[in-house]
Amino acid sequence: MGEFELIRTYLSDLGVRRADVGLDVGDDCALLRVPPGLELAVSIDTLVAGVHFFADCDPVALGHKSLAVGLSDLAAMGAEPAWATLALTLPDVDRDWLAGFARGLDALAREHGLRLVGGDTTRGPLTISVQVHGLVPRGEALRRSGARPGDLICVSGNLGAAALALRQLLRGERPEAGLRARLERPMPRIALGQALRGLASAAIDISDGLAGDLGHILAASGVGATVELGRLPLARQVAEVVAASGGDWALPLGGGDDYELCFTLPSEHAPLLSALARRVGCPLARIGVIESDQVQRWRLPDGMDWQGSPMGFDHFARQP
Ligand code: ADP
Ligand code: MG
């Protein structure tokens, strides 16, 4: 099977048809129309076999996750998903793998009304880059830089489950199905991101651990934070690991792949939080407050500050 037959067979009709796509997969470029009054939000993520996923993992889940990580960035900006492009580097043509990958990507694209409008296909070590394009009313995108002292710090869902599943897989253990799904099939918080427009003062998606990603909000906003560790939303299995370790919070604070949103909320909006959680269908937890001195504190339930190291994943930080 040649490159063009491969593209035609597996990659040319993924996601929904959209009226704003002037030209789809098949020409030198896609032609896309951004409606007046909207801005285009663009982000690209690369997944490398052996670095971001196990090379023999389920292709359907991989198709899902390849798009989900980009959608999570759109969620963090409050953007509505519209289009994606896909750069696929494959070691060989495996029809079953391609069909599964396309199916996983297609299902998530349909769920969010997105169209795959183009890409690039090459031969080499298995690598997947997805660029996502979303639309957001001009001037209304959520940024990292708007947090102010006194704002509440909030997170969606719960933290550390994907990192725990990964830890268990690396040890040769079999994670429970629910835990494994958190690693392999993250659900980007698209509805929440859009609902936070006009409410949140800053937002980020948690891909590299809460500590590092909240740190990006603090640095961009020139502020600090106190986070109450007892308020962190944790899955049962993650809470058990923290308890069994005698209070090592590194898993929920530094583990990657949560794809939840961390956002700051001016305190006058605090009463809206529970109605917001009901409306978007995901739990929202208040975990702390923004401070004016540029220090990040992790407060233990007994009122002392935790002195451990919560840092998240950085591809270049641990080179030999
Ligand atoms: P060109 O050589 O002009 O860059 P290509 O031969 O790379 O074009 O691609 C042909 C068409 O197929 C283009 O419309 C391109 O966007 C699309 N395409 C190529 N690879 C992919 C892919 N992995 N996913 C979706 N569309 C793809
Ligand atoms: Mg060309």
C-alpha cells in the first residue's frame, strides 16, 4: 500500500464535516474560514513511541490520546475545537494498526465537532504530531497571566491517577481498568474551558503535574500560592498511595498526564463553583489561594508546610 492510498483509506474522512472547511484532505493545503469576531487558537503536541506511550499500546486508545492532548490545550484557553492536522511517522504500514488509530481519533473528533483537514505521512520511528485549531471570541481566551492575589485556585476532576497507572505498568503490574483509562483515554475538559470564559482570571491544563503547571500560572502572573494538600481531589487508589508513603505528595503534584484544568477564580465568583460543576458535568475543587509574594506553599492538613519535592516532568531536566 502506497502513501496516497494509505491517506485516502484511513485518514481522509475523520471527524465531522464542517461548513467552514473550504478545502479538505487531498490538496496542497486545507482552506479554512475563521468567522469574523473569532480568534484562532493553535497548539501542537508530539507523542513519541517509547517516550510518551508504549509502542505496543492499543492503537484505538493512542488515536484518542493523540487528539486529546491537543484538545486539552484548547480547553485551557476556553476555545471551541474546529480543525486538526496530523503528522504521522510510521515504521511500516500495518493496516489493523492504522484502522484502529483512525477509529480512536475519529470518535473523539466527532464528540467535539472537529474535522481532520490535513497532515503529513512519513516513514521512520513511530511518532505522532497533532496540531489542533480552535475558535474563541476575540479577546476572551483564558491565559496563564491573569491570576491576582486573593483569587481561589481550583482544579477539575482528580489528580495523579494517570501517573499511578503508568507507575504500575512500568513495574509490570496491571492497573485497574478505571485507572488505566485515565492514562490511555484522557477526557479533555472542553465544556469547562468554555464555561470559564469571563469567569476565570487564569487557566492551564495539567499535563506535567499540578506543581509545575500551577507554577506556570504563578510565573506568568507574577504571584504566589498556598495550596492546601488536604483539599486535593484524589482518586481512591492515589489517596492510598499517598497515605501508604507516609505523606509523599509527589504522585498527585508531580505526576503527568492528568489533562485536568487548573484555574484561578476571583473570590466574588466562588458561589458559582458548584453550579458550574453541575453544568459542565465534572467535579471542581477549591484547593488554595493566590498570594502576592511569589512563593509556592504546600500546606499540610496540620498547618505545617510540606517540605518535599513535587516537581513535574521536564524532558530536558534529567539529561545525563
Ligand atoms: P504535499 O506533498 O503537497 O505536502 P502530501 O502528499 O504530503 O502533500 O499530502 C497529500 C494530502 O494528504 C494533503 O492534503 C495532506 O494534508 C493529506 N495528508 C497527508 N498525510 C496526512 C495525515 N497523516 N493525516 C491527514 N491528512 C494527511
Ligand atoms: Mg504540495
